[in-house]
Amino acid sequence: AMLNKLNHSTSFVGKVGVDIFGKQLESALKEVGIGTEGLVKDADVRTTLAFVHNLPDGDRELSFYRNPGADMMLSENELNEELLEMKKIFHYGSLSMTDEICKKATMKAIEIAKEAGAVLTFDPNLRENLWNSLEEAREQILYGMSQCNVLKISDNEITWLTGLDSYDEGVSWIQERYPDIALILVSMGKDGSRAYTMN
């Protein structure tokens, strides 16, 4: 939405159900000017819902209603490959890697965008309750990091992933393993954010 306000073309890739929530999300995308060419509608599954709980410390907690949700059911053959090939930047997260069908679609989309020369940006966006195990979450998040050029990671995610309390040390841990990540953005809630580039 902010990129559109800066006169850049954007599109959404994903799946919603043919229900009031799916229609609402499609309307919201169109209202802010985000392209819906990559939005798939499925009458057999319901749109995933997320409930946000604001915590006293300013952080937030999310609860999801998806069993299965439409977002989990986006498959490889439903991807708009032409759309992915023409974009300069492809942004993805780990939520689309929590189940096998959408994981394969995400990996295929990454492959297409990469071959087309797009800059790949990744947000792990760890939501522990959506994974079968934290080991699986770690494996997929590390895969996502291995593919990206820009990483946006939160303070709690960097500590969880690296086991290090120092964000500087955590970033060094990532940079040593993934030298292709040119820019790492660490968000720290009410404490702001930090940007790290490769020296």
C-alpha cells in the first residue's frame, strides 16, 4: 500500500475463499491500488482469519483460524507465472511454507522470480502456533533466508534463530551463513529498528 502511494506498481499473490472475508480482502487490495491478478479464489475452502491481541507492552499476539484456510491451499499450478516474471521485487514470508501445498507454491514462486532477476525480500514472520514443530519452522525459515537479498527480521526472531541476545552478534551469525543477503533490517517493536549492510 505504501509503495503504491509512492507510485510503484504492486500485486498480491495468494488465495482466499469465496466468502465475505475473501471479498472484503479483495476489496481492500483494490481500494489501495494493489493488483489482484495473482489472487486466486476457491469455493471449497474458507478465507483464513487472523485475530490480533494488543499486549500491555505494546507488542501484539496473533491467533489464526485456518484448518485448512484458503492461504494454505494455493498450489504451484495456480501461480500467475507471467506476473511473477515481470516484477522487480518479490516479497515472501514463512506463513506460506507451513503446509506442503503452499510451501511448494512458495518455492516455485521464488524460483520464477529469481530466474527473472527480481530482488527477493523475506520476512520470517514466525507464528509458532501455525507450525507442526519449531524444528520445521527453523528449517523453512533458513531456506527462506538462503534465497533472499533483503531480510526483515524481528528482535525475538533473531534471538530464537541464533540463540544470541545481542542483535549485532545475531546479524553477524546470519551474514556469515548467508553472504548474499545485502541488507538486514531488524525490527525492535517500540524500540525502533536497525539496518545492517555487508561491509
